[in-house]
Amino acid sequence: MIDDATLQRSRLFPGIRFGIHAGLQNTDPHDLQGAWRHIEALGFDWISVFDHLYSANGTGDTHCLESISMHTLLAATTRYVTCGSLVYVPSYRHPAILAKSMATIDLLSGGRVVMGLGAGWHRREFQSFGLAFLERRDRIRQLREAYDCIDALLNRRGESVTYEGKFFQLQDAHCTPAPAQQRLPIWIGGGGEQLTLRVAADSDGWNVPFVSPEVFARKKGILAGYCEEGNRSVDEIACSVNIGVAWSESDLLEQFGRNAEQISPAVLQGSTERMRDLIGSYIEAGADHINVAIRPRKGSGHQLDEFTRVAEMLELTPRRVVRG
């Protein structure tokens, strides 16, 4: 479904896909629709939602829209961009239900969905909503089972699926109707080098958020080793990174709260030249897909001009969008 022509939308960085990872906190569905239409017209290839029950900015704010609803709205609002999710948490929904949702959203979008899966980390969300926050090793095992269930349901077209795991079970389950895509891509999110990257080595794509180019390169090297163990090449896997953008120190703090200092090395800041240099460093480290994460500010939502500033920094070719 992805047109190769989209890979040339950046005049500065041809062959690299650029997207926007738009937060779901401090906003509303109508604000998001306006932002998504603007992002698509600017020439970005990808828009993704996250899967949180509270704001993921380290402030303790509880305002956040539900992700499957917004993923559906994203598919219905746009016509050209890939509609991604980074990343769904298996503990929040049974993987079979998640697979059914993704198949339906893919049909709605005309085959533009990429599904991301991750283990989950926001302890407060689990506790507030009565969900078991397992030890990290068990959450990764749960992720592995969820991946196996969802991949079978979405991508073994016409087959029934029976699965007997520790965390999830299926008995002659069918995902009908099937997705629009012959294979709906499933990405794994996270950077755990002992467990998560082993799951990612079986997937269609890997995403890691807010790490420096040096850390990204190291983790991709580890992923490549796991791929070799499975007799495949890491080049078969889309390798992506989420980075931030902040226009001032106060803006960085407003978007990312107490996480601001930790993620600062992975945030576009300062002059245009400095921002482009950081993008180039990620490309040299092996990223073929870069998402800029922009969080809506409390009381003001998404500001369209900042998407424009990022597109201009990347020298994206605007897209002529025809609305139905």
C-alpha cells in the first residue's frame, strides 16, 4: 500500500520516511482531525497514536483520549498517510479483540494500518484501571504471546487459530473479514536488549523512543544479531525511532514533564542546522524511519505551525490532498 514515491518527499533526506507521533493528551477529537489533515498535506508519510490511559508526559495528568477510537478516527480522517500505533499494550485488551479492531481499521483506511505492540510501562495506568502490572520479564512473555496470536489472526488468511499460552488462549478463532493488506505489518516497540529485541527480530518493524543515535545504533546491532540467529536480515525490518521537538527549555518541560532531562539528547532543539545534524546522525545510525513526537500543550492543544516548522526543516514536498 505504501507508494515508493513517498520515500522521496524529503529533498534533504531521500529514502527516509518521516512521520508525526501525535499525543492524545490535552486535546480533543476535532483538534486532532485538524492536526492530522495538516500533517498529511505537509507531506509526512506517517501519523501514529499512542496507547495510554493517562497522559504520558510525566506530570501525573489524567487527561488522555482512548487509542483505538482515535486510531479509527485517524484512518477515517486521512487518505494517504500510514496510520500507525506506537504501541498497543496487550495487558489492556485481549490480543484477539485487538486483532479484530486492527483488521477493521485497515479496511476502513484502505490498507494503511501498521500495528505496534509493546509490553507497557506506565505502572499508574495499570493500577488505576485494575490491571495486573506483571514483572518486566512476564510482560515481555505476554508481549511474545500477543504477537503470535495477532500475527496468526491477521496474517494467516482464512485459517482458524488455536493457541494455548500462559497468558492468552484461542480456540478455533477466525479474524473475518481479513485486513485489506495481504500482510498487515506488526511492529514491536521498545529497546530491551535481552528480551524485547528478540521478539522484534520476528516482526515487520521495530520502534524505539527517545534514545540517542549512539544508543539506537547499538540496539540495532543487537537486533541484527538476533535476526541472524533466525536466518533473516535486519534489512527486512523497518527500523524506526521516535524523537521529540522543543522550541525552548520551557516547551521541553511542558511537553515531557519530569522525563524532559532524560530524553533531551533525543529532542530536536536549537537552530535548523543543529536539528538537521541530529536527523543525519540517526540516519547514519541505521534509522530508515523517523517520527517526531509532538505532545499537545495543556489548554492549547496542537499548534499547526509547529508541524509546518518541522516539515520546512526537513524540506518535505507538500502533498496535494483530495478529500472525498
